[in-house]
Amino acid sequence: MDNHENSISPVVFTNKAQCRDCYRCLRQCPVKAIRMINGQASVDPERCIACGTCIKECPQGAKQYRNDLEKAIRLLKESVPVAVSLAPSFAAFFSESERQRLPSALRKLGFAHVSETSIGAYPVAMASLKNRHADRSSICTACPAAVSFIRKYTPELIGNLLPVASPMLAHAAIIRKKLGNNTKVVFIGPCIAKKQEADSSADIQKIDCALTFGELAEWFERENIKLDRLEESPFDEKPLGQSRFFPLPGGLTRTAEIGSDSLIADIIAVSGYAEFKNILATIDKSRNRLFVEPLFCSQGCINGPGIPENSRLFENRREVIEYAERHYGVKAQEFDQDDVVYASHTPEKPPEDEVAITEEAINKILAVTGKTSPADELNCGACGYDSCRDKAVAVIRGFAEIDMCIPYMRRLAEQRTDKIIETSPNGIVVLDDKLAIISMNPAFRKMFLCSEAVLGKHISYLIDPELFEKVITGSENLIEKTVKHQRYNLIVHQIIYQLEIEKQLVGIFVNITGSRQSIEELARIRSKTVQQAREMLEHQVKMAQQMAKYLGESTAQGESIIENLLKLTESEEDGKNRRKGPEWDIFTSK
């Protein structure tokens, strides 16, 4: 998602690479606008009121808000004047010397008009007082997160909202009346709900871009703007009266110069979701027609999600009060009705809330997690929902998953562990610190020919306890050894270790009797084969030697015979030759 390019992209979103499946954002989100999918928490924009609670609470920084800095930079490059509306809470985050140079820094960025949002606060405060409902309690509308909450989650109270826009929108209208309708307006403050309000603004009160103080600091760093190197300069306009108190609880009534006594019964300033929710629950039950000034963030805008990191809450409060007291605005006068942007408020019910939820469907989800009766519903809140029924409804709507129930998943894990132990082919036994048998699985019982009757007895009842004693005394932490239990005709590989917290010993016995016997039998066969091979080799050597001897004698005899035959042949030839000579003739003639 490109958070710079798309002005209507969700204000709050999840960086999935950093989401760690902890449910903390869901637990803290006042409207449960978190959808869990495969263990990751995504923000549903149709339910989100952009209060920023999840951003402040996420320990991994996975919840983030849309950065609109590039959009603001592009606005300044257009050939139209661009004005900046600076929220009065800026006094909490800049020192006195920095405040005096802040207008110069904003002009250096390229803004043609630099003024405080407080200018729109005075007419809004006066219009709120003037338009107070006569027949019912009134709810002020300066805080966009509070207004969004009522529109989406308590639409029955929309009639209590005053028909007055916020100071930000009122200031935009005042700027355009002064500089022209083609003027672009950028708001800078501590609130990210202002981004959502800006997205839906239009016409003369349109806010073209809403930035946080965090984005402003990023902008200064990018442009290498150092406040201490700039000259002092004033804002282009000064607000009226005490409107610089506006970001604090009771600031609206202080601006309107009413309710300076915080104990006035029918004027109530609340801050933080807990107080806001409580007043909404009781507003119609009050005997008085209340005038309620809500701020969704605890202690007001000085604690918004767009403030700089490591900001100190009550120090911020002190800074704003001192700045407002030292820099009193222009003397209050009759406010101009034309400077007020009146607003109408309509319901904006999330579509998921329109899904039919039946008791049967709820009970079915509860039954899956083992909750078949009210007594089974722990309502522990570990999943992020206030009750098991709320979580079941969220599952039906597609916002939660069955396995978010921690007690249910723990039971499953225990059952799986028990099943693994029960079905393991290895013998497993657990002993206490006195070496008494606590539990054992079927494989162990089969190996050592015992039953559940031995539970509670010393392990020596079955086997030699020596190895267990070495571990329990601390002489060895873990023992792995192959042991032959002659009594049971067993050869086992034993693993013995200690569960220190539980003060228990675990013994695991791997039966290797068959394999050991096979190894021994194989060794015997191998030895016998080697012996036979050796005997055969010796026999072959002897045979070869004897054959060689016989062959040698036979060869010698053959040579003798051949020599004699040759001699005999030579003798016969000589005889023939003699018979053919004179002597033979003489002999024959006689």
C-alpha cells in the first residue's frame, strides 16, 4: 500500500512484518476495529474511528498511521497559495524560543500563510454555546474521534451532537474567506483522526492535507531546518480570547468564558475513552440537560497519537497552560456568524453490525470452545473481547478466530500432550521429589509388568533407583544411559531429568532389547563367518601348496621321461645310420 499517494487510503493500518499475534491492539481498541486473520491483526477502516489507541499501545510498532508528508510537499509545488493551520497544542512540544521561530520555519517550507487553528476555536466555542439544545443534553463536536464514535456506535445519540464543525474546519473556512477559495490548507497537529476528518471535508472548509507533529519533525529533518538558526517571527494572525486553552479538557468552555468553575453540575468536560463511554451511557439518565465537552484522548489533544516520542503528559499540560496565559489572544468580541461552519451528523453504522446474530449461532461458537453453560464462560478478556459472548459474535462477523480463546487452546495443548504421552511407544514415568511414582504411561506399565496399583510407591519397587537419586541430589542434571534390567529381560536406553519448578523427575525408557539381541546375533554370525572364511582360506592355501608340490614332482618326472625319450630316439637314429654303412653291408652279405 502506498500511504503517500492515495489520499483516501486507510488512516490506520498494520505493518504485517511487525505484527506478532499478541492481541494487545484488540484489547485496547475501544471499538474492536481489529480483524484477526491467521493470527495477524488488520485494521478494518469501516469500523475504525482513527483514535490512534492501537498505535500508542502496539509494543512492536506494527500499527501505523498514513504518512501524508509527500502530499503536503506536492501541494506546495502547485501554483496556488498554501496556508498552514497549526493546532494550539504545539506549545507542548516546542520550547519558548522554538515557538517564536516556528512561523519562520513554516514559511521556509513554502507556506504563504501561517496561523493557529485557535483562530477557528473561538467562533466554534461561541456557536456551541449558542446552539445548545434546549430539550436534551448537548455534546460538543470539536473532537473528530468522539463524533465518529457516536455516528458509528451510538447513533441513537446523534441528535445530541451540536450542529457545529470543528475548529480545524472553521479555520479553513476563515482562511479561504480571507485568501480566496483556491487556497489550499494544510493542518498540523497531534491528532490522526484529523486525517480522517480531512478526507471527508469539502467546499470552503476543506482540509487538503492533515499532518501530525511527528510528520512535521520529519519534514524539518529532511529539509535540514534547525529552529535555533532561524529568526523570530510572528504568526500572520492572532486568535481571540482564551482559545489557546482549547486542546485541554474544558478548553472549549474556557474559550467561551463559561464554566470556569469545574464543579458546575451541567457542564462536563471528559477525556479518555473510559470517561467518554461512561458519560454516553448516562447522558439520557441525567436529571439535567448536560453540556458535554468530550476529548477522546486522555488529558486532551496534548496526548494525541501524533505527538513526538518520549513526550511527558503533565509537563505538556503545564506548557500549554503557561503559553496560553502568557500569550493571551486578541480581546474577545462578538463572534462573526459567518466564521462558523455548521454541520449535520448522520449515522454511519458499520455493515458488519447489520449481520443477524442469533442465540443459536452464538451457542454453537461457544460450544466449539467447550463453553456449554454460563459457568464455562470465563470472560477473562485474554482474547481482547470483554466477554466470551462478545468474542463469539466477533467470530460470526468474521473479526475473530476460534483459536483466540487462550483457555481453550491451553486445554487443547494439554489434551494433545496427554495423547502423545499415552500413545508413545517409549515408557514414561514421573516421580515426585521423594521418588514416589506420580504417573506412568501404558508403555512403561507394559515394560515393567505393573499397573496403576504402584502409583504412590517408591520407584525402587520396580527398578534400581540409583540413576534417579543422582539427578534428585543434583550430582547430575541429566542422565542418558543404556541399562539392562535382568529381572524384566529388558535392555533400555534411559533418559532421566528433573522438572525444577515442579520438583519432579521424568524418566523416559526406550526399549532396545530386540535391537541389542539382533546386534549380538549379528556379531555371532559375523564371527562365525570370519572363522569359517579363515579356515577355508587356510585349506585353500594347503591345497595350493600340495598341488604345487604335486605339480612340481609331476613336472620333474615329465622332464625325466622326455629326456629319456629323447635319448632313446637319438639312439635309434644312430643305429639306423650304422646299418646303412659298409659294416652293415658286410654283415648282411654274410
